[in-house]
Amino acid sequence: MTENCIFCKIAAGEIPSAVLFEDEDFRVILDVGPAAKGHMLVLPKQHFANLYEMPDELAGKAFILAKKMARKMKKALNCDGINVLQNNGEAAGQTVFHFHIHLIPRYRNDMLKIGWKPGELTQSDKAELLKKFEEE
Ligand code: 5GP
Ligand code: ZN
């Protein structure tokens, strides 16, 4: 447990939360500031700040659990769609620096805005990016 991490405390049950699922590695809880009714968070019990820090096996388990919860969400809420979001770093909108996956139920015409204005993949950007990733 990392001191002063709210999600460590929630995952350990030290701070109360609405728990939808729990196993030895994870807790799935309702978000207290939901984008939509039923917005949930998949939290590992161990502290990792973001996706890059997660061990492969635990990262794999987290996304498999997100899939399982998405199926449950679809059935329980009869939603039309689900956004699966995972923010890494302040620039990407992360506000709690303990890895988590968001699942947000969506309904046709729900007016929720999660998105971006599409840009353009130029030939030079494409060449530059292909080269950068080749170098990795
Ligand atoms: P992030 O912006 O880091 O991807 O998402 C953090 C999420 O955690 C937000 O959606 C926020 O509403 C939620 N959150 C922050 N503090 C608490 C809390 O104490 N309990 C619960 N259940 N959710 C929290
Ligand atoms: Zn933590």
C-alpha cells in the first residue's frame, strides 16, 4: 500500500466504497463522480501508478476483468454501448495516480461528450511515426 493513495485505501477496504466485484487482485467499485449512472472503476489491490508500471500479468488480468464487467454492465443496465477508458498521466486526464480502468455505460442520444475532433494523418506524419516505432 502506498501512503496517502485513496485507491489503495479503497481497494483495502479502509475507505468505504460501493463494491460490485472483488477477488484477490482487484476491486471493482462505483465511481463517486460518475460520467453516467453505473460508471465503474477496476482497481488493482496493489499500487501501480499507471499502465506502464503494471506487471504484464496483472495488466492482462485487469483488462480481462474489464471485459467481464462490461458484459455484466450490458446485461444489468441494458445500455446501448460502453466506453472503456484508462488515463495515464496528468496530461491524459489522470487525477488519481493508482492505475484504474473506467467503464462508462452509454445510451443512444445520451449527449455525453467523450471524444475528439478528428485531425488528419498526413503522409509526413505517417512516415515519421512508422520510423519512430521501428526504432523502438
Ligand atoms: P482519472 O481521472 O484518474 O482517470 O479518474 C479518477 C476517477 O476516480 C474519477 O472519475 C473520480 O470521480 C473517481 N474518484 C476519485 N475519488 C474517488 C473516491 O474517493 N471514491 C470513488 N469511488 N471514486 C473516486
Ligand atoms: Zn494506490
